[in-house]
Amino acid sequence: MLAALLKLEHGDPQQIQARLDEFTAQRRRTQPPGASMGSMFRNPPGDYAGRLIEAAGLKGARSGDAQISSLHANFFVNTGAATAQDVYKLIRLAQKTVYEKFGVQLELEVELVGDWKSVG
């Protein structure tokens, strides 16, 4: 069972719109536009997956049409016709490189659905 309790408050529509605009502007500054797979890895305790991937020199790395975003390294983007194999190769590259450089095992935040044993 899943439940939620929401507490809503009346507010000034212009102030609410201003806050929404701020959130949208922040997201545009920090997250890639277009076809993104979202945040790929969970943040390890005391650090950020994106920071580790960037520090490992992987920002902008590509496999086929899949790319580690040059804006935020924990986002993978499809620059054209990326395949599951392209994405999986980048996942493994990020995990391997970050582990070798920093001793941190990145854990996926996304769930891989389907047969990934034959990919990569």
C-alpha cells in the first residue's frame, strides 16, 4: 500500500509562478536538454556520482550515439539513435573508471529492464 498526505496552502499566483520559473531555470542550467536517460547512478555516501564521473575525465564520453552529458556527468543522453548496447557500454565504462580511480562502486539509480546479459 502506498499513501501520501499533502498539505496545500493558498498563495499568490505571481509568486508561485516566479518560484516555478526559478526551478525551471535551475534545471536548464544544470541538466541536459533533449533525450536524457536522467540521473544514471545513485550518489555514494558523502559524494556525488556526477562529480566522480567528471573527475574521472568522462564528461562527454561516447559509445555510439549515447553520451555522458558534457553539462552534468551523471546524465546520459541520446544524441541520435543510441542503442541499449551503447548505453550499457557507458554504464560499465563509468563504473570501471570511477572504481579504478577512486575506489567507489557506482550503483545504478535506473533499473535495467529486459535481457542485459547479452548486451555489452
